[in-house]
Amino acid sequence: MTEVSLSARAYCKMILHAAKYPHCAVNGLLLGRINKERDELVVMDAVPLFHICLQVSPMAEIALTQVDQVAANSDLTIAGYYVANENISDVSVDRAANRIADKIAENFPPACFIVLDNQHLTLSMETPGITLSQFNDGKWRPKDVKLSNDVLDTTAALLEQRAFKMLVDFDNHLDDVSQDWKNKELNQAIDDAAGLA
């Protein structure tokens, strides 16, 4: 299996999406590329999709099409999928989420699938709070997640600043098209907090 690394932007946006809607299940897409020199999938960004109804096919198709076009323009591909369940102790994956993740893996074989563990999402972010699986030999297989303390510290700082209020998911965009699901302002705030600006 290919190694997987998560950028601060990708990790922070997943956590901030769950933090903005703690009473809802949320999902989103992961954008990345393969680093052939290190045989590594580098997940560069996350696109928050839905918090109202995660399995609405027409809206999901629209989102996937738009995200795929934007990703291709940035030399990225849809490289994975993430979910956070509504119940704090639920880390299961339903059939609809599996179908979406399987479809992504069909188009991008080293795809990854992340489930956020709500019990470990705290303001101090001492642990990653995610479980990661990667598609290999036709199945989703668990993989270790390694995140630097800098990424966790950046996420904790953004949670403390309530940066999740800036996050726009695709549901927000569908309600008001003036809201940009590409999250340029939030991306800049993450880059600044991570010292990447």
C-alpha cells in the first residue's frame, strides 16, 4: 500500500467541518496527488460537502463534478472521502458512504477513506481523532495515521479562534450560491496558522 500523508489544510478542514456541525453527520472529499519519488499519496486539501442529507444523489453528483473540475485545474485529483457520524461514539460506516468511497477508489486506486472519531475531537487536539483506511486488493484496509504536532497545534489554534464559522460546505453553497465552497478565506487562515503563508 502507498503511504498517506495529510496536509494541515486537509486535516484542519475535516475537523472544522465536524466542529461547525457537532449535531450532524458531515462528509467531504479529499484532494491529493501521488508523490512517485516516495510512493506516497499526499492529501493536500479537503472539500466539505454536506451536513444535512449526506446521501442525496443529484446534489452529490453536482458536487463531485464541480470538485473534480476545480481539482484538475490545480493538478489534484479526488483522492478520498471522509465522514463524521452524528453520534459521538459512532465510528461505523454506512452503505452509502462505502459506495461513494468505492466509486472514488474505482477512479483512483490508492484512494483513502477517513472516519472522524468524535470522541477524540477536543479543543486541545492531543490525538489525531481519525481512522484512515486505504483501498488495496479490493478492500478498505486500516492504515496508521501520522500527523505532526504542528498540524494538531494548528488545528487546536483554529478551533480556539472558532475558524469553523468561516467554513462553507456544499450544502451552504446550494442554499446561497454566493457562498464559496472552495473556502479561499479559510484556506488562507489555515496557511497563516500553519506558518505556510
